[in-house]
Amino acid sequence: MQLTPFKLERYFARYEFNVEYLLCSSDCESFTVSELLDLEPGAEEGLKKHWLGYTESAGAPSLRGEITRLYHDITTEQVLVHSGAEEAIFLFMHAVLQPGDHVIVHWPCYQSLFEVAKSIGCDVTFWEARSENQWMLDLDELKHNLRPNTRAIIVNTPHNPTGYLMPRSDYQSLSEIAQERGILLFSDEVYRELEHDPADRLPSACEINPDAVSLGVMSKSYGLAGLRIGWIATRNAQVYARMAALKDYTTICSSAPSEYLSELALRHRKTLTGRNLQIIRDNLSLLDKFFASHADRFTWTRPHAGPIAFPHLAGEDVEQFCHRLVTKSGVLLLPGTMYDHTGNHFRLGFARKNMPQALVRLEEFLEK
């Protein structure tokens, strides 16, 4: 297995903890341990008494039970807890793919969603979301790209980095296409529950497709990246068993305090997502005004869900622009080239409380 360097992560390693403003964060404003413990009487005492031995490899039954509340008709035995989303992606790919398999991947995307498959020896076709179509996916293009050896379709909705949310009818059609052809559907749903209009929320793939695998994580919608807890939910017992067996060679089990705090947070997830959605809505109103006043420099496609968007920059190479901005003003944006996207876009994050201050700093930079 040969993995190429993870461009996005290397970029963040260079800048993330050395700049004043992260204007491209993919997660939401986080919480302190104290704030989580304040959500529930007795939680602090419970944490103090929590056993620090090994946890169950599949995840604590009480945590998995809380995760099932995110879905309809999913049982505790159909949830497998991982160390963040990255481990789950890695294990899914290794559990179901063989050299020579064909994989279709919604793109642009988080690099591991295609790079791990490539490292296994799979042939990867990008199912491209295009800015001229408002980032909408073309189902006819998907059908055209299908092959007899297509093993998996990888989709991410709500989408990183564009904030696109598939229409319900398209999502259902995607599931039906995969089922009819016996293709596994892996659905990255880490921004679920951050739909800007809750009425737009899609069913989880694992709810509508018996062979689909849905990916969730504490880091994005709930703003708890430091807990390093993710999971998959699936009714496909064979895929579940293969992933569970491979987990014995990676993390084996999760951190006991992280599982405790994740379970606590999920019991109060509406409080967490409610606060984060309010930050998102307030910041989006500022961004609408900002991009309207700089229409000559940027093209703004307003996202439908999640805390990120993928605006277009005019008049300057986006890598050079982002470099000048971070070195002169201490504001970090993520150039689209970190996704291997050549359209001169950049990722913008807007779920942090200090985004208004970062936006002021960006405005001052543009006026120089």
C-alpha cells in the first residue's frame, strides 16, 4: 500500500496552530469539557468515576445506543465506533475493495475518500460536482460511468467543500441505482443535522438502502473534534463484520473518557447543533453582504447545509492569494488546489464565533 501525502492535512499542519484566524475550518465552534458536563446533572461526578480500562471494540453499548437515535430502524449491533471518521473510511475501503475494483467518488472531496481506494489498486472515477451547475451532481453522468466491476459509490452530502445538499429525489435515485446493480453505497454524512433548513434533511443512506454504509462523527456538526469519535451505521452484516475484524489491527477500541463525553453530548445534541446553527446563520448573513460588495472579486454560491462553502476567486491565482492573506493578515483560507481542484476556488469556514473579526481582517486586506 502506497499513500501519497495528504495535501489538505499537510497544509493545515503548516498553518493551523500558528495563525490568528482560521477562516476555512471544516468543523463548528467547539465546547470545553466543563461546558459538556454542565449539560447534565451528575455528569461531572460520572466522569470522575468512569472506568479507564479497555472499552468494547465495537464501542460502549450505551454510546452505540445513543448513536442509533440518529437513525430509524438501526440497532446497536449495526453501529461500529471508530477513532474519528478517518479510521472508518480506511477500514471500509480495506474491508470491501480489491485491486482492480472500480470505485466512483463524488468529487471534489476529502482526499482519503479516493486515495485509500487508489492505494489498494482500485480504478477511481470522479463523479464531479461543477460550479456552473451550482455543484449539483448529474445522475446520468453517474450511470454513464458505471462498469461491470464497479464495487462502490462514495458520496458526501452535505458536501465538503461546497455545502451542497442533494435533493431528496436524487438521493433516493442514487440509492436505487446502487441497489439495482449490487454496488455498495458509502455515504459520508458527517454534516448531517446542519441543514440550514431542517426540512431539507435527507434520510440516512443506511435507512433506505440495506447495503449502504453511513458515516458519522462527533467533530463536525457537534464541534467536538478533540474527542476523536466517529462511527459507521449499516445493515450489511458482512461489511460490518469485516470492518470490525480489521479494527483489531488499528485502534482496537476507543478512549473511555471520549466515549463517555460523546454519549453525553449526543444526549444533548439538539442543544449543540442549535447553537452551531445559530452561529452559521448569523455568519452567513454577514457573508452574503460581504460577497455582494465584492462581486468583482468573488463568485458566491450560497451553501445549503454545513459550515463551509467553496467561493471562486477572480483576478489572481488562488494559492498566491491565500499565501499573501495568511502571511500579511494572519487569516487562513484553504486554496482549492488542496483538493486538486483547478477552478481557482477556496474553502471558507463560517461556524466559528470569531468569523466576523476574521471577515473584517479579510476586508482590510482587500482594501490595501
